[in-house]
Amino acid sequence: MKNVLCFSVCFVWLSLVSATGFALEKSQLLLGEGRPWQTPIYIIDSEVDGPTVMVTGGIHGNEPAGARAAEQIRHWPIVCGKLIVVPFVNRFGLDEQTRYLPKAPSEQKDLNRNFPSPGIADEPRGEIASALWEFVVDENPQWLFDLHEGYEFNISHQPKPGKKKSVGSSIIYDRSKGFGTVAESMQNAANQTVIDPDRKFTLREGGPIKRSLARAVIDVLDQNAMILETTYQFQRLPVRTRQHRVMMNVALTELGMIDQGCVNILTPPDSERDGHLYVALYDDKGASERGVENLTLLFDDAADLTVIHLGAGEIRPDVLTQFDAVVFGGGSGSKQADALGENGAETVQEFVRNGGGYVGICAGGYLCSSHYSWSLDLIATHVFTGTRDIEGMGRKSMWYRGKTSSQKMQLTDEGRDLFVEVPEHVEVSYHNGPIVSPKPSTELPPYTVLAYFRSEQTLYPPQTGTMVDSPAIVSGICGDGQVISISPHPEATAGLESMAITAVRAVACRNLQGVLEAAE
């Protein structure tokens, strides 16, 4: 017996004109509306004859690249047919970063083993699979692409006895359906993103596993379906989401649904945002993976923000200009600068000067300063650094003050106006963030102090007195853009996490004074 599919139209844009000049009808439905697991379905209808294509992501909750890539793909301007995207099928699993359906009966835990299969099961199992399957049957898409991730690389993975070989970095399709040339084109495109031969994509022609959603589409609906697998191990999120977009760009081009390269389209046009903010989070060399994870979890909980991870190679004008703000978190500022290179640095500088927002936390504060040869010169800060000869210890770097500690911080009046949810006096996690002071500049106005350190951490005598009463958080104007540089880690401090979100909202508004006035 089928469960009742419950959804509702939340909003609809009618007769929107895409960049290609075609009118698009866009709507959002809620699958399982009112249920704890409800999840959005996005429908983009060109109202021009063409195939119906469905893209699903996040069926396994520990495979975030598929979910985030699907969320990005839904913004692509199609020229024919209908594109249906369900980015976050297993919302519970995604929230808890687990493969399975939390709290589901053991036989239903793997959502991608709950769909019909001839000779095995006539009906889906569980509420989510039942609702999704009923929707799929109603739409009867000619193509379904299910975006996944494997843990190991398919080529190099050598499974232990009794274990299956990983399907990471592979395209899983049914050769008997006769679309091997499409799969090969997708494979070739994906492999252009890969240098290491052990990480190349392979074709798995036997088709998706029984009881998976893709297999059900093939066997029950007699339609086309593929599973696209990237690899989680040793690859940051921007690499994996890009590989998914690259493969889907080929697929939709082959189907005639797009007539331009869409790999770098990550956000909707301004006319469709309705106040929603899109935030680029740097996630590449020099960025602490733990720091990126903390910021991602934080931003994902903010209903008015969508965070998208960018690698250094994606810090380019056609990509970064799609965003309201860019965030560089903790790690190593010099390594972040090295990864960006000259072109990436110029891209960030122009983005901010033209009205974009920048938030730098710890390493990101070093990066945006005006101190180093590799600094971005976005805010007029000098950094206490360099090396000193320490008696009995040799030459030591002054930026290094030891392991993570808790330091006292006091908000200024301007800081209290902005961070209204935070007490004036707090203790905040600190881990070698920049100790700043004014640096005269003919191009940048003086910064505004939003918070001061009221204690300090030192390892060497020359550091004594340099941190206490120095700025902990500063804001500044760069061209038409706004910059906030945060030395400590409020995003990693219980009770202060919201400060990072507030900072992003402030710089993304491109009018920090307006934010301060609104806060009053």
C-alpha cells in the first residue's frame, strides 16, 4: 500500500526570462509537507518541448557533494524540457552526516535500498521512499541522475577479502539501455578535472544496484537513469561538487536542455533572490578543514543564507561576482594567498571594491590585512609579527602564541550596535589570530574597532603587552565594499557562533552603516 504523497506549492515565478531569452516557469514543492523529513522539490519548466529530467542528491546523508551540486544545478537556465531537482532527499542523514536514515527500522535504514524492484519488491518501503517514488512515477522522467559519493577511488581501491570494491569516481549506468556514448562523454569531461591517474573516473556498465532509486526508474518505469559517484577521500568539497556539475553539464547539453556551459553557474540571478544571501566559503589549500566544517554547519542553519564552497581555482570573476560575500576562515593566511595566486587575489580585491563583502576569521584576517607582500590590502591593518631572538631559545616567530586558549573580549559601542545578541564582555576562543594596529594608507580609510582583547596570550617576552587592549574585531570600507576582520574564533565558541553570521549579513548588505542604524 502506498503512502500518501504530501506536498504544496510554496512559491512560483511565472514567465521569468532566462539569460538565453527563454521564458521559464519555476516552482517549489515540499515533499512530505508537515512531516519532520519534508524536503524541497524544484521544478524548472521551459515550456518548450523536450525531455523531463530529474536530478536527486543527498539520498545518503554522508555524501554532501551530491546534495550541494544538485542545489547549484537547479539554477541552470534550460532552453527546453523540464528540469526537476530534489537536492536534499535524506535531510535527517545530511544534518547528522550519516549515510542512513536516523531512527528508521534496520531494514529501511539505507534509503537507497527501499525502492521497487521486479521480483523482489513491488512497493517502496518507508515514508520517504514511498513519497518520492510516487512523485517520480507521476512525473515519469525520461532521465534520472542520482548524485552520490564513494569513499575510495574506484581505480586504486583494493578491497579487503569479502568486501566490495568502492564505486567512488564512477558513472554507473545500464549498458543495455544504449546510451554508452553519453556516459563516455561525461566520463571524459570529468577526467579533465583529474590529474592523478589513480583518481580517474570509470564506467560501471552493469547498472545501479537493485532496489536503488535509479534501478527502479530503469526496471519499473523503463526510463533512463544513472548514478554519478564522486570520491570523498582526500578531496575537498569544491572538487567533488564541480565534478558533479561537469558531468551534468555534459548530460544536459547532450539532451539539448542547455545551450551554454553551466558548470560555473552556482546561484540564481539577483531578480530571484528576494533578499536571500549567497556566501562563498573558501575551501582549499590553507583553509582549516575543521574551521570550514564549523562555518558550514553554522551558515547552513541560517535560513537567509546559502553557503557554497569554492576552491582557489573558482575564485575568478565569473564565479565570485555571483555572491554577496566571501568568507576566508582559519588556517594559514600565507598558504591561502599562495593558492589564490595573483589572479585570485586580484579577483577578491575587485569583488570587494565593486561592492562585495569580505569576512576574514583568524587566517582570513591576516589575508585581508595591508601588512604582508601577499596581503590583499582590503583593510588598513598592520600585523604584529616578524621574528625575534629569544635568549636561550633562538629566533622565534611573534605571530605564534601557543595552543588554543580562551581570551577576554569587550565589544565597543559600534560592536554592540552590530552584535546585538552578544554581551559586552565575553570570553572567546583564540588561536594565533592577527594582532592588529592601524597602518596609514592613502587608499583605505581607517578601520573601526568593533571589539578589543582585554587579556592576552604570550610565549615570548617581546609579545607581552601587544595583545591586551588591541583590536579583536575591526571593520572597514574598501571601495564600495565592506570588510570585517575577526582575530579570534567566535564561530568555535559556545554562545558566540552567531557573530560570524552577523558579520556576513553586515558586509553582504554592502552598507554597514545602514546595518548599524537598523540595529539601533
